[in-house]
Amino acid sequence: MNIFRLAGDMTHLMSVIVLLLKIHTIKSCAGISLKTQELYALVFATRYLDIFTDFISLYNTIMKLIFLASSFSIVWYMRQHKIVRRSYDKDQDTFRHLFLILPCLLLALFINEKFTFKEVMWTFSLFLEAVAILPQLVLLQRTRNIDNLTGQYVFLLGAYRALYILNWIYRYFTEPHYVHWITWISGLVQTLLYADFFYYYFNSWKNNVKLQLPA
Amino acid sequence: PSSDQTKDEL
């Protein structure tokens, strides 16, 4: 474990906790894309298949449980909770899951480190995580306004992945044989996807104006 | 090492 990875995990944890608390306290999910939240729940479900078979560390297991519980409860709140679901804007959140899930699944079938069910699922979850934010970014562009918490959510998600890139660089130089192209490339693609959002987020924060993403 | 052992990241 290195400081970059710990900071990355904590930032990632913050992003889901901030979102869950927002939805729980103000009983609203305005501006949040349910599609993205469902994709993230799928990412964790396919990423952590080994939670009961391979014990890595207490930290690892606890964090996996927190991510699984928080992502599924966010989806539950947005779909089932009688008050929260009313603020879900399903007419705007129309990104079709399959457009992301199928290509990631196909890609994982061809590009993976070992052709086993667990490995393909793990690779699928990496590719899916890279693109899972797209429905949220599309929704932000459509609704054009962004309340601060949604901005913070996307910002923390991007920051977590950027910290992970520093972690991979650190591990590459400090651990022999630590080479994982698949992880690195999908993580880089994911961070680049956030890059343009970051640019507009910083500008709006600096000029203290509401965030306006390009049409 | 087999790729499994290095799945120590979240």
C-alpha cells in the first residue's frame, strides 16, 4: 500500500459516501444519473467476485463491502425510495446501458490476462468503470445546471482515478514484475474522460459561476 | 506471479 493508493481509495470512498449522504439527507437525487449508479453497482459486483474466495487484507475486504453496500443502496434509493425516486429525472437520463456494457464485455473477452470467468469479469469491470460516468456527464450537459454535490461527486471520482495512476507509476518503479497494461490503459482512459469535466469545473469554481458544460 | 495474487487493488 502506498500513499497514492490510500489517498485514491479514500477519495473514492468519499465520492460514494458524499453521494449517499446527499440522497439520504435531502431525500433527492436531482441531477444524479441512475444509469451511472447502476453501472457502478455492476462494476463492483463483477470486480469483487473474489471477496469471499481470496482474502487479501482486512482493509481490502472492508472497503469492498462498503463499496458494494453504498453503490447498491444508492441504486435502491433512486429506484425504490418513495420520496427520492420522485426527483429522479428519467426523461433526461436516457443513456442506454447496453451501449456501454456490450462493448466492454466483448473487449474483455478478447483482451484479458487469463481466459477464466473471474478474470474476464474483472477485466470487464475495469473497462466498464472507465466509461460508467458517461451517462452522468451526458445528464449534466442536458440539464446544464450542476448543483455543487454532483460536481463534487464527479470531481472526487476523477481525483480517485488520477491518484491511482500515480499509484501505478509508483508501483511500477518500486515493484519488479508490476506490469498491468489493461489496468493502466483503462484507468488512463477513465481519467482522460474526466479531464474535460475538470477543466470546466475548475473554471466555474475559479470564476465563481455556475458550471456550464459545453453543449 | 499469477495475476490473481496481484489483485490487491480495489
